[in-house]
Amino acid sequence: AQSVTQPDIHITVSEGASLELRCNYSYGATPYLFWYVQSPGQGLQLLLKYFSGDTLVQGIKGFEAEFKRSQSSFNLRKPSVHWSDAAEYFCAVGAFSGYSTLTFGKGTMLLVSP
Amino acid sequence: EAGVVQSPRYKIIEKKQPVAFWCNPISGHNTLYWYRQNLGQGPELLIRYENEEAVDDSQLPKDRFSAERLKGVDSTLKIQPAELGDSAVYLCASSLDVAGRTNTGELFFGEGSRLTVL
């Protein structure tokens, strides 16, 4: 069965500093990987996804993520955090046996300090 | 383009009462999902529809939960009777992805329905 581990429950970053959110996955084949963001009281929004090809993927809002098969990781990064980035971030792995079934991690809450 | 619409946004009920949630997916999205998100957790799939057919309901607690998607568009999720442990946010999502095609993997989520059972 597929699973996702986000080891950090919450992270505090100063505005303007760089950010890295960790994600490790377990999946028997080539995974399809996603990062979603959830602002308070809102639904989830897709930031970026990895299906195949270039292991460094770019997303919206200046985010990027790198797929490392040897480490079973898909860490999310941003070079300079803005206060509006404060939200909860979910990593997800997809099993595409002909359809989309996403398994989500427990999320990492990002707090941005002035 | 309108997004996924859910109602009600908030619902407070006493245990053993029934409750229903409604979802209107993005127009043209054949696949619809209901997820449950407990406090401090990621979303967990309850049921997935392709058009009118429930193609994955293995995680739906069928003794008290039911869902339907009549005409392959709107969907309702019902809990009867509700228990204290059902307090959570119920998320609806839709997707263009269907079996047998090259999929995007992207789900579009509604804002959720927050249920509190007292």
C-alpha cells in the first residue's frame, strides 16, 4: 500500500528566508507525486506535480520540488517565503491504476514570522 | 469558471442525528471524490465516483454512511446516525481523470463542510 510521511508537523520561517518542506513516500512502482496547499477554511489547491521526466518541477507561487528516487523523497522548496505563504502543505502520492487515487500525508503547517 | 461548490460550510448536530452534505463539481468533470479530513490529518478518501458509478467505496463506513451521485453531476453524502467521531471536514473534489485515459492527476477541491457532532 502507498503511504506518505511528512516528518514536520509545523515549521516557522522568517519572511524572506528560504523554505524546505520534507516528504517521503512509499510506493511499489514509479510514483506520481503532488504538493497541495490549504489555507485556513479553504479547500486544497495544487501547487505542483511530478509524473515523469525532469526531477525538478516548478509550480505556482514560486514553489519547486525535487523528486529523488534513491531517497524516496519529494521535498518542496521556495527561495524566499512571503507572509501569504502561511498555510498547511500536504504531500500526496498517486496510484494510477487507470484512475487517480491520492494518498495524503498528515501535512506540515507553515508559520511565517515577520 | 466556477469551482467545486459544497454546502453547508458548517454544521453542528447532536449525536445520533442525521446529516447530509451536498457537492456540485466543476462542469464536465466526470470523476467526483468525497474525502474526510480529521483535525491535524490529511484528507482520507471515502468514495470515488466515475459518472454515476461508485468505483471505489472501500473506505466508506457503510453502516452509517451513504452517498449518491444521481445523473452523474451533483452528489450527496449522508451520515445516519452521526457519532462523536464523525466530527471532521468533509471535502468534495472533482477531476477530469477517468480510467483508461492519460490522467492529469489533478483534483479540484471544494472548501469543505465542517461537521461538529456534540
